[in-house]
Amino acid sequence: MGDLTDAALVEQVQKGHRHAFDLLVARYQHRIINLVSRFVRDRDEAMDVAQEVFIKAYRSMAGFRGESAFYTWLYRIAINTAKNHLTAGARRPRETELTYLDGEEVPFSDFQKDFETPEALLQVEQMKAVVLETINSLPSDLKEAIMLREIDGLSYEEIAHAMDCPVGTVRSRIFRAREVIDEQLKPLLER
């Protein structure tokens, strides 16, 4: 069963096979924990919220019709659960920290291989800090859209489904987010 696609596992869960759901949890638990951690900074709280995500997903599995990828559906549950957790009075996320996403550092290493001097490396680090700070300061709809696109690599259609809005709105949000980031990077790039 470990080699089955998400769709095949979902079908097994819908037929009452609990083990199939355990395989889906194992497949996505780290991604969901890291996703939730973007909103809920306390690791123990994030683990609790992630567990709640999987409980909600399991209870809602009968209603999953496969109109989107399983992870897109699960992602949406995770985002909503994390936001509800914060709204319910949990502490707000720190706006200055966005270091690890899906268990990996934001991929600025591609820039680093072209620059070997200490000055160039310093500039790369400054650019990285500006980008992360700018993303964290964006309104939540722009922040979520740009992270889904640039960090998670989702298509515009997948983002539209995850954010429950038209594709045109997604494109607009990503465009606006990129404009803000570009504007903040401009002084560094002009040096």
C-alpha cells in the first residue's frame, strides 16, 4: 500500500481502511507541521494544530471528491485550522521570522554559488533578509499567495483552489506581492 497514489489511498480510506489514512499522514505530516509552523510559532502548539488538521481531514474524507490534488485539499484545511487557532486567541506569529519552509531553508543558495567574495555574500544575505522581512510584512492574502507560488511551487489554479478565489485574483495578489518585494530590493540592487 505504500506505493499507492494519493487518490488510491483516499479511495481506500473512503472504503473504511484506516491504514490507508495512516499512510497519507506519514506522507504529509512533516509538510503540514512545517506549514502550520509558519503561523503557529510554538512547536508543541504547531504539532497539536497539525494533529487537528489530520483529524479534520479524516472526518471530512467522505466528502473529498478528488476535484483537486489531495495535498491541495489538505493544505487548505491546514491553513484554515492554523488561522482559526490564531483567531481563537492563541498568540500571534512573530512577523520577523521565516527561516525554514517545508523543512528546508529558503533557497538562496543558487545566488551564492555565483558570488564568492565576502562583499557579494553579505549583499546576498542582506537581500535574503529584505525578501523574508518583506514577505512577512505583506497582508495575509498576498503573503499566502506568494508563498504558495514561490515556496510551495503550486500552480495558479492550485493556489486559487487553496485560497478559494478566482485565478485572476491569485495572479493579481502575486503580482502585487512581487511589486512590493521588488520595491524593497531596489535600493540593494542599485548599489
